[in-house]
Amino acid sequence: MNSFTFSKSCLFLSFVTSALLLSGCEKKEEAPPQTHIVAVAPKMSVNEFIDEANKKLDVATLENNTAQWVYETFITDDSAIISAKSSERFLTTQKELLAQAREYQQTPMDPPTAKAYTNLTKGLDLLPPDKSEEISELAALGTKMSGIYGAAKYCKDEAAKDNAIKKASPDEKGEKNCRDLTALSEVMAKSRNYDELLDAWTGWHSISPQYRNDYARYIELANTGARAYGFSDLGASWRSGYDMPAADFEKDVERLWTQVEPLYKSLHCKIRSDLSKHYGADKVPLDKPIPAHLLGDMWSQQWGNVYKLVEPYPGIGSPDITGALVKQKKDAVAITKIAENFFVSLGLQSLPESFWQKSMLIKPRDRDVVCHASAWTMDAKMDVRIKQCIQPNEEEFLTIHHELGHVYYFLAYNNLPMLFQDGAHDGFHEAIGDTIMLSITPEYLKKVGLTDKVVSSEQATINQQMRMALEKIAFLPFGKLIDQWRWKVYSGEIKPEDYNKSWWQLRTQYQGIVAPVARSENDFDAGAKYHIAANVSYTRYFLAHILQFQFHKALCDAAGFKGPLYQCSIYDSKAAGEKLQKLLAAGASRPWQDTLESAIGTRQMDASAILDYFAPLSAWLDEQNKGKTCGW
Ligand code: X8Z
Ligand code: ZN
């Protein structure tokens, strides 16, 4: 991702995304204003400038990453100051580089230089405002919001909250009445009691209003930065990072959504009817959106935790990963090693020793940290790390594969210049670990000792597909809507006084869910999601959910697999590994369309592979939904 900035998270140390290859072809509205163009001849050639930018970014990124790592793994008032200061310095370096870059806007460039230039100037997650006091305020607000999010605890009563703040020991009374996101998420995952779920949901959503005003100010400042570089707002900068005109990119996102929307609606229909059976039609009416706290997840984004409630054929052949991890007493390191072993089986390298020494794989007992999982490359070489609060359950097991996907990407491109050290686009980076996840089939689990039997039957297939669809299909509208909201917030179409209303309009429109209790503009429900508080763009995950199936198909072909896509596991295939490694090693050195074409023979993101994968479930859902009123 474009981690030029402090406010990234899920992967660190990449600066770039891209847009049009040659600066001469840029879209008018995104070109920096003429007033900024310096009319004198640049001091150095554009190639020298790019070399210098690579060197400066190398130094600045290492310094910034260390500050952010310390902050996110040890949140205190002191580390917050260091983090904000470091972000401010980083933004200032970026400002200097971008000012210099303007001098080369009209300069002819060879393709690699043009790509590096694009990566330096397009698709950035944050852009520095001109005034130093605004940079400083922006940096401090970013740090503040991620810190509040990371350290937040919901306390049932205020006295408990005071105790939780005062007392250091987690065992003391106050802390027990206060629950952090990990504890609240556990309720969301495991409880099937309507009121208990409601308490956890409303509890977590009571945190974000405290930074609602900060968020509005952050948007103002971020837009000031974007406008200083000729973008209409920061959302336009985000959309400029895909090697195509931003308007075409928006159309592509719509095209992909149109392809998958019917399958989502079909899944929604069946899940709603199953939830209605469990909770009653008074709580889950059959023609209305689903209450947002009943889907096993704080944000209703992935629904795997309600699998047992909706299992098509109860008890048939669906391996219990959580059960196996617990039974076999797998700790965080052992779980990470299982994921590493997958990559190694493809012929990729083992993780460096420093990964094991420096990563944070469990939640420390004695301090606040940002538990939201992330992968880091500290020095753009071998110092790669993961920060995750791993527990022995299926969700964390899958997430560690996601994170290692980032880590293997970092390692594959670490010999490239800094401006090429990134994913082909941000959706590629998010798709790698998930592609591996698609190979976690029952047969694979048997090979690694996490299940003892594999059942082959139509019913077992449908169960397996349902399990996967609850993760992958359920996610799609959520993956799209977050930035639909944010793009409008950045453009000013959604005003601060409508933040919450517009958020729920989109949640209902796309996901078919509804807030479980009345909401108002005193709430800030979008801010209850990490990527909003931390300003991480989100369309990347939507794209990743489409791309990973395209990658899976290509890698299965390379592995010589002949059956249906959903049965394929590339585990142990060196041929698939070689193909994957080649894709990763290209980093952001070429437009993503070229990288995609070399890897899988097409220049387009396309949902046929995901639809093909889920063909059996799709047909089964159509059968099940006959006679039901679907939609909301
Ligand atoms: O944020 C993440 C990763 C880190 S890049 C854990 N994901 C999104 C989320 O949690 O909202 C992965 C899936 C979507
Ligand atoms: Zn990620």
C-alpha cells in the first residue's frame, strides 16, 4: 500500500501505487496546478532524481516504520508523541520530494522511470498539506485515532472504566468489567444470545464517537494536502493509483460488483432465513435487512462464525480447524509455522530468524497494542514482521496466511528500488495470502494433521462451499461500500452532519443489514472500523477477493490440477510456487495489467473465476431459495 504516510497499517513500507504510465497522458483534473510548475530547468536529470528519491525514501521509511512499530506494539502517551513526530517528518520528506517531482512533469521518461515517477506521485494514501502546522496537526490526529482505536475498552459502568485506567494489573476488578475489541469480538463470534450480542455490538460502537470530530478535521486536512497536488480531494488520489484513468477504475469496480451481486443476494436470502429460524421472525423478519449484530462479526463483514447455525448438512465432512488447533495445543508460533510451511512447500524461502525474534504474535498482557493484524517490512530487506494477536481459532489461522502473503511479497521484491517495492496494485498485495487460503482444502488439512478424515460427497462439498462463501462472498459488498462512503466523504458529497445516516444507507443498500438499535448523528459507526480510524483505503480488499480466485485458477493450472476449482490445493507444487514467485518479484515495477498478463494471461480483473468456484453452492442456493422472498 502507499505507506508514504504514517496512517497505513496492514502493510508497511511501500509507497507507491500507480496510474498512467507516462506523465504526458495524465488526466487533466489530476495534474498539479500550473501555478506550482517551476519554469527553470531541473538541476538533475529525471533518472538522477528518481535515484535520489529512492535513497531518501529508504532512510525515511526505516525511521518511520520503527516509530510506528513501537507505537502500535506499546501504546502510551510517550510513544504517541514519537509516532506523530515521525509521521510529521515523513510527510515533510514527502512534501520535498513531491515539490521536486513537479519539475519533471513534462520530461520524457523511459518506461521504468515513468513507472517510478507514477508510483511516487499517484495513488498516495495521504498527501502533505503545504503548511507545516497543518502537517503536524494531520499527523497528530492520525496517531490519536489509531491509538484510541487500539487501546479502546468498553466498560459497562464508568466506575469500572476508572479502575481499568488506574490499575496496571489486568486481573484487578476494573479490567474485568471492561472489555477490549478482542473480548467483544469473541462474544460476537461465539454467543447466539440476541441481547448479549447487542451489548457487545453497542459497546464497541460507543467508542468511536469520541473521535468523530477529529475525523472530520482529518478529512479537511487530508483534502488540503491532496489539493496541493492537483487532486480534487484525497479520494481522487486513491483512485489514481491503478494505472488507468480514475473514472475507468470506478467503472471497473462497478463491473465487478455487478458480476457478483446476484450470488451475494442469494447467500443473504438463505442466511437470513436460517437466522430467522434461530432468533425468530420478530427479530429477523424475512423481508427486511438483517440486524447487524447477528452475523458473527463486529462489522458483519465475514460470517464464518455463524457456520454452525447455517450449516447446510449438519455434521457432514467439514473439518473443525478451531477444534484441531485447540486439541493439539497449537500456540501462536506453531500456528504461524503451519502457514509458513505452506509457502515453503511451494519452494519459497523459510522466514528469516529475525521474523521469529521480532514479530508480535500474541497480545501482550501488560500493555495496550493495536491488535488489528498487520505485516511489516521494516528495512525493505530482510527485517519482516507480523503484528497479530493470534488465538488458536480458525479466524486467526486464516488471518496468519493472509499476513504471510504480505511478508512473502515483501521478501520477493526486496532487491528492487524502493519505488518499485509494492504490490502490482494494492489489491494484489491483499490477495496473495488469501490465494493460499483457498488451498486449505480438507485434503490439505489431512496432510498436515489438522483433520483425520476427508468426506467426499455432494453434501460435504456444499458444506465446504458454504464455509468458504461465508468468508468470501459475504465480504464482497462490505469490501466495496467502505470506500463508496469514504470517496463521498472526501469529495464533500457526504457532510460531517450526515456521516452516520449515509453510512447506514450504504450498509443497507449493499449488505442488506440494519443497525440493531436506533442510531443518530451522535454516533460514528463508520469509525468503529479499523480502516476508517487508521485511514487505510479499502477497495483493495474488494479487488483482492476477486483477484485471488483468478490467481488460484492460474496456480492450479500450473500445478497440473484437473478437477473443479474448489477442490484444488496447490500445496507442495513447485510449479505453482515458481509462477507465484515471478508475480511477486515484479513488485510495482510495471503497470499491474502487464504483471497480471505475464502471470495469468489476462489484463483484466474478472469475477468469472470466483463464480466458477462457487458454482455448486450457487445452484444449491437457487434451489433452497425457491419460494422465498429474497432482497430487502
Ligand atoms: O485488514 C485486514 C488484514 C490486514 S491487511 C487483517 N483485512 C480486512 C479487514 O480485516 O477488514 C483482511 C480482510 C479484510
Ligand atoms: Zn492485508
